[in-house]
Amino acid sequence: MQKLRRMLMSLTLILAGTALWAQQVDVRGTVLDDLKEGLPGATVREKGNETNGTLTDMDGRFTIKISRGATLVISFMGFDTQEVPAKDGMTVTMGEAASEMNELRAFYENGGSLFLTRYATNLPSFIGVTGDDEWTTPNNCWGQNEDAAELCGGPWSFRIFDGQNDHPLWQNLIAGDNPNEVYCTDAGYHITNSTAQYHIGTDWGGYDNHAAWEARTGGKVLGVGGDGAVVAWEYPATGGKGGIICIGSGCYDWYSYAYEAGYVENFHQNIAIITQNAFNHLMK
């Protein structure tokens, strides 16, 4: 009898383990825009589990591990959010959010100013800021989940673009060793590094140099990454239209879900200072 009980208990544990394993599945898919092109940087998350999400790659592809039978919530600036049953090999085509886009366009064209960070920096291309060229969205995007955030071993920073040290955005910052750097984090800070930037170079991306980027987008470079990528930029107010400041750097991070023991905030205060500077500049 004792032996039978042990056998039944072992069988129960095996079945329970199998059931738990079967609840999680890998789902691969592709997100397309309204022109049937791969949509990079779209957010794909499991409905009801806010911490389980990912971003599409440069071709609009994604892979996510989710509960069997779950629904995926797919979103991207300028498109209607979609909720679709998860299925391996799925393709989702996003539809343009016309009414909201029209309201934002009207706000901007009537003198309304915007301060946009990270993935929100896609917006200007869809409300006419860069003319009729909607292919001027950031071409290099990535990021991580909160529970898989990177640990900063020291301050993270980006560089003030040549000739822009006196721009109002960079005034009264907490300075580090290099006066041409904008320091944004401190050691012990966990960062998702959610980034929407412009790769610059003749190898790929469509912008051979910074002058080419400014000529095509109508923007003004304010900050760059270590490789020269445009990570902070401005569309100056003109012709009665509002001004727009964009910061796509992953360094610009408001919130850390956890801090290492002994964490002391110093350079991270620059996030609040930059934000206030942007508001003051745009409200003039």
C-alpha cells in the first residue's frame, strides 16, 4: 500500500510538471504597417501580464514566451492598438489611428509644442513635421523588460552635439568629468535602455552624415551617442507651428524597478532638469 502511494505521488508530480511546462509556449510572428512593410519597434506584450513583453526587430519580427491560449496586445505610435489571439507564425497588420493623428496634427499646426521621449519620438513623422516623408522615423530601436533591465556599473551618458552646448536643454545640469557629456544614470541603477535613435553612416539607414539627416528631416541635432547616432533632436517652431524636442536615448530613463544596495542618486537628477529645461524652452 505504501509503495502504491509513492507511485501515485510520483505520477501526480510528473503530470503536474508536464502541465506547468505545457502552459508556456514560444510564439513567433511579424507586425506589418498599413503599407504591409515590417514595423520595427512595435510593442508586443501578453494581455494581463504587463511585465511580459518585447519589441519587434528591424523587419517587424518578434518572439515571445507566453501562457498557452493568451492574447497579445500590439501597439505602436500612430497606429490603433490591436488585441489578437496568439498563434505561432502569426502576422498582424496595424491600422493607422487616423482620428488621434489628425488631432495631434491640428495641435501642432496651430502652435502646440511637444516634448517626446523614447518611442514617442516616432510621432513627428506621422503628423507632417518632416513633410510627406513618413520614412523618417527613428531607424534603430530596442529595449528590454523591467525584470530583465541592465545594471549600470557607472554613469551612462551621451554627448552634446558640436556647437549645441549653449542650447537651453543642456543648462544647469549636474556635470561629470567631461563637460560635453550629458550624464543620466548612476552606478546601481537598473535601466531598460528603451531606445529610438537614428543610425548615421554610409553602411545603412539612409543618412550618410548628420547634415544629410538634418536636410531630410528638417530637424536639428542636439545630442549623439558614442557611435554618432542622433539621440536628441529638435524641430524648431516655424510658420506658426509648434516646436518639438525629442530625446530617444535609452539613457533618458525615469524609473528603475530596483536599485542595488548602497545606491546614491546623483546624475539621475539630470532627467528632471532636462525635462524642466525642455518645458521652459518650448513654452517661450
